Amino acid sequence: MNKENIAAAKFEGSTARITRARAKELGSSRGLRPPKPSIKQDQKRVLRSNSKRAAMEENKSTDTATSHLQHKKRAVFKDVTNILRENSYNCMNAARSQIKRGPAKRTAKVAPDTVAETSEVQEDVKTVIAEEVSKTKAVELQKEAMPPQPMTLCNVRECDVPDLMLAKQTPRKPSQLQGPLKKEEDKLHKKSLGSKGLGIADIDSNQKDPQMCSLYATDIYNNLRVAELNLRPSANFMETPQQDITQSMRGILVDWLVEVSEEYKLVPDTLHLTVNLIDRYLSQNHIEKQRLQLLGVTCMLIASKYEEICAPRVEEFCFITDNTYTREEVLKMESQVLNFLHFKLSVPTTKTFLRRFLQAAQVSSKVPCLELELLANYLAELTLVEYSFLEFLPSLIAASAVFLAKWTLDQSEHPWNATLEHYSSYNALELRAIVLAMHDLQLNTSGCSLNAIREKYKQQKFNCVATLSASSPVRSLF
């Protein structure tokens, strides 16, 4: 109970609680000081700070107090001047003295003023925080509106460490990561739509099989078409560098290598690469006929190391020659061949293009025709023995093999359609000379005695495709 209530209680001679109205009456009648305003009234006065501040600017005493508070850098006490009581200035001084001297015992008179000051401090702090948050959001919106700049070394130095950490922790969207793949798929989709309009089937639409390299197949085969021009052997090396060997000797060597590949169960790619290495070496290097077989087994050793999973050992190739050549001779020849070729063994052969063209030939069929593949491989291998086919590109020989194989199996329709012409980039007229020469090899019109390839494809595991022949003449197609 404060002094005013005690005085009022003595005046009435009673200990009952005195209300505000009664205290006001007593104060007016007895000359008592009016009670101090409540905390709620002080808060209402704080809300009307704009009108009160204008009035307090005229008061010199409050100006002095405000300047004193600004000197102390305590801006939160500016609003205390809104209390228009006689004892307000004393309360402010008491609070300031408590802040300077440290914690002290608070009296009942100071408690209401300090509560009002605390509420004012909280309101000012909330106002400052709201302003900072609004500024931060405005800056973030400006950064989002600006286009992204490439992160260079100068930009990294200018950036703050927290910003860099935030950039590292921010996950990328799946659409950003899959941007390049999405573009490639869109290109393929547009290509398929255009191809359907022209009657050309899309053979690269199988996106699920990673071994088909569907996204890059077109670029891969375009590069292979360039590589076959740069890495092709000479078509007349028998006339210029070679003086000791003949075309028939080369044919005998290749025919014997076909038997060796069957003995060691080598894949067809090894045989095609072996013949390519032999012809490329013979194009610029003179060799005696006694060392021609050494060159053949050495090139097959190199091709086996490149194509096979388990390549035959050097001793096995020496044994297959009836130990005509020693291990040291084979290794020395291997070094000579590799150094001459500059280790360029990634060569597109007829077998390489044959896979692509067979895929285009069977794109419309639900089940691949195994007989078509075997027959096309048989016709392509027949050209390895013949020296005259060196003047044709491997892609041209592969396209002609598919052309003749399709005609041999089905004479009801023309074997060359728009899809094959699109993916091989050859039309039927361009294949005419090679198809006719290959058809003569198929029928063996010249009576060649080198029958290793024919005997090979007469076996049941190859569906005896060597015995097949077209009933209608091929010339009628051109």
C-alpha cells in the first residue's frame, strides 16, 4: 500500500480498500496528491507518441534529457518522455542511475515506470527486426531477378564465405541436371517424327539398351565414315612396293588365316582386323614371300589382343606355323608392325558397318532374322580373300552384302528401301558394281579353289547359308 492509500485510510479511520474514485475525492477534499497513472494508461500514451512528441519538443527540460540520452547512445529511452507526469523525470533519472551503478533495490514507485520502459524496448526491437527482415527479402528478390553470372576466380574472392557455403549446400533441380540428356531426347524425337513422314524408321529409338549407344550412334558412325577414308590400305600395293609376292599369295594367306581363326574360335572382328593390318602394312613396306606368313600370324596376334577376351599366346601362333618362326621373330615383327601403324588399331572394318546396316534392315521385323545376319557375314568374308575388293570402302561392301543377302532370301520386293538408303547414305545404283561382283563370288563363277570360307559357312551352326543362292538374277534390280 502506498503513502496515498495510508493517508486516506487514516482520514476515514477505516482499513477498507480505497478505490480510485474514493481516492480522488479524498485527494480533492484533503489536498492529497493524485494517484499515479496505471500501466495500461502509460501504454496508451505510448501509442499516441506522435502527438506527445510534438508537445514535448517545446519543453526545454525534455530536450535536455533527450540530448543526454543520445549522448549515451541509448535510443530506446527516447519514448520515456511521453509520460507527462511531474515525477516522470525523476523516474528516468532513477532508472539511469541504476543502469550506471549496477543492480539496486527497486521501490514501489519505480516499478510501473520500468515496466513501461521494458515494453517500449521490446516494441522498438521488434520494429528494428521487422525492418531488417524486409530489407533482406528485398535484396533476395533483386538477386533472383538478376541473371546468373559465371563464377570466376574474381567472383569467388568477392563473395562472402557464408554465401559460398549456401551455394554448395543448395541442391540442383533434376531438370537442371538432366538438361543435356533432355535436349538429346528431344532431338531424337524430332528426328523420328520427321523420319516417319518420309517413310524412314528410327533405328536409334531404343533408349533403354545402353550397349546400343542410341544417343550417340549417329555421331559415332559419322566419325567412322571419316576414319575409313583415312585408315584404308592402298588398292595397288602389289604393283608399287611389293615385288616378291602376288595377289594369289595374299589370297592363300587370308584363306589360311580363316582356318586359324576357326581353330582358336576367334570372333569375326578379329579376322577382319587382321586382314586390314596386313594390307596397311603391305601398302608401304616391302616383304619377302618367306616372311609373308610371319606377317600374317603377327597381325592376327595383334588383332586378338585388341578384340578377344582371351587372346592366344605367342607360342600357339608359332605352333600353328609348324614352328617355322620362333617366338623372338614373332615379337620383333609385332614391334615393327605396331610402330609403323603408330598403334592405330581402332579401324572401322566391314564388320563394323555390317552391324549398323543389319539393324536398319530388320527394324520393321519383330524378331531379328538370324539367317539374314549369317548370310550377310558370309558374303562380307568372301571379299576378304579377293584383292580386287580393296578399291571399295568397307561401308560400301557392308551395304552391298546386306543388299544381296536380302535379295537371296526374298525376291518378292526390292531389297533396298528408304531406311537403308538413309542410314547407309548409299542408293541402289551406287551399289550396283559391288553387288554384281559379290554375286559372282557367291556363285563362284571363277572357280576359285580357296574354299575355307565356303566350308566354314556350310556348317549347321551357320545354317548352311553358303549353299543359298538367288533364283532371280540380280541385274534385274538395276
